[in-house]
Amino acid sequence: MRILVTGGAGFIGSHYVRQVLEGGYGPPGSRVTVLDKLTYAGRRENLPAEHPGLTFVRGDVCDLPLLLDVLPGHDAVVHFAAESHVDRSVADGAAFAVTNVCGTQTLLEACRRTGIARVVHVSTDEVYGSVASGSCAEDAPLAPNSPYAASKAGGDLIARSYWRTHGLDLSITRCSNNYGPYQYPEKLIPLFVTNLLRGVPVPLYGDGGNRREWLHVDDHCRAVDLVLRRGRAGEVYNVGGGAELTNREVTGLLLGHLGAGADMVRHVTDRKAHDYRYSVDDSKIRRELGYAPRIDFATGLADTVTWYRDHPEWWKPLILRSASSGH
């Protein structure tokens, strides 16, 4: 099987690519083409460059001529490529609309024209907005509150339209908060871990009471693979991790892992329109495809902290680059 993976040099996409090439899941002997623009969060170092089953193409999902050239011969597309950091979208939402909406439309149009047999569009639980109680099933209304979430919801609707209008064999996944190795140090867990490893205080939004459901990147990618191989066209599949904690609770766990005290926490002004809680009902993917997360949060978090402690050569250049660029 030949799979084109957009955004395959990023955190989640690169994990998926590495596992497919290593035979962790997916049809044996699958070959992967990674299409990645290599923006600040995409890195060639995240990929096994010398693997004979890997082809890398540097390019943009908004580049229709490039897509029409690259796509022929592939059996499936897994679409991870996205601008994904909420804070950046609050500061400037333009890139999010371009990549997450226009890029998705351009990619799917190219898939339609080149006869791609199967597509999985990877989305987020943030499209449902903040959930006061209970959990959102796949048919819950979309109520995004940040430019990032709105752009992902727009991409989801574009994806649905290509299934309904053009008959594209396409499924959508919506996952909860991912964590694990190789995550760019701007999201909560890698930011706090790398700060504490450097003796720098961690910035906790508001009172830290916002609640998130945490999902290890490997569990997420296994779910994506299940949907690719066995998901139904036109369907949405929520992917949950089952571990719901406040940001304050996650911060406390990280302080404990790294031997730091509460004096290393700096409460900062809350993000605009900061969603209080996300929660998805993932009974559908469990029932239909046999999915269940395998990595409990305590184990996954400990392993993630260890990975960042053991790989400063991976994250320190990113922090230096971010500081020099003013981000």
C-alpha cells in the first residue's frame, strides 16, 4: 500500500509515519510519501531519512499543481497537515484559515482528480467547543471558539462535502489532546517539561482549572490507522484518551516528575475565549473498530518526561530558534 501523509514531519504525523514504516500498524510493507511544508513545527529530523520505504516531498497542501504531480500512484491519503497552536491563531488567524480550510479543499480536489481510493482527514475535539458536562458524540453541533478550532471545523465541513458531493471515500477523526515524544515545545506538556529542565518557571493560564482529556500520540495514530483500513465513508470517529485532568493537575504531576516546587508556577493572564473543558464520546470507534487506548496517562506522562530529559539535542535548538524569532 502506498500512503501519502500530509504534515508527516510534524509531531503526530511523524509518529504515524515511523510506526507504519516499522510495521507497528498498517498493511505490511507499506510505502509512505511525506508531504510537508517544513514550517516551524515540521522537522526532517523527526523522520527516518534513510528508510527505503520513505519518500519526502517538501511542499504545501495549497499547491494544486504539486499535488496533482505527487498523488498519482498512491492508494490512500492521511491528512495531518494543519496549523494547530491556539495561541498563534489568536494572534493571527490568517495562516490557519489558509492551511486548514483552503489547504484541505485543495488537497481533496487533487484527490478527486487523481482518483485516490481512500482519505482520512484528521481533526480535533476543539471543533465542538467547550463542554460544560457530559461528552460530545460525533453528531454534536460544531461550536468552535478560537480561530484555530473554527478553521478545523471549516476543514471538516469541506471534507464532508467532498464525500457527499463527489463520493470521495473519506472519513474524519476528531481526537482529544495529544502528548508524547517529538511534540514541539509550545504545547502545555513539552513546554512545561522543557522549562523545568532548564530551571525556568512554567506559565499556567488563569487558575489552571481548565479541563482536557489526554491521549498518547501512539493511541491516536493507531486509531487513525484503524479508521484508514476499516472506517466507513462519510463517517466521523471521535478518538478519546480517557484521562481527564485540569491543567493544574497536569502541572502538579510534572512538578513531581522533575523535582520542582510550586514556586516554579507563574499564573498568567488567561487566553482569550479559553475553552473550559473538552470531552468526546468515543464509543463509536470502540464499538465499530475495536479501538481502545493502551497507554495509561501516568505511564505515558512519565515516559514523555524521560524522553525530553534524554533528548535535549532535539528540543534545545527549537527553544533557541523560537526565542530569536520572538515567538
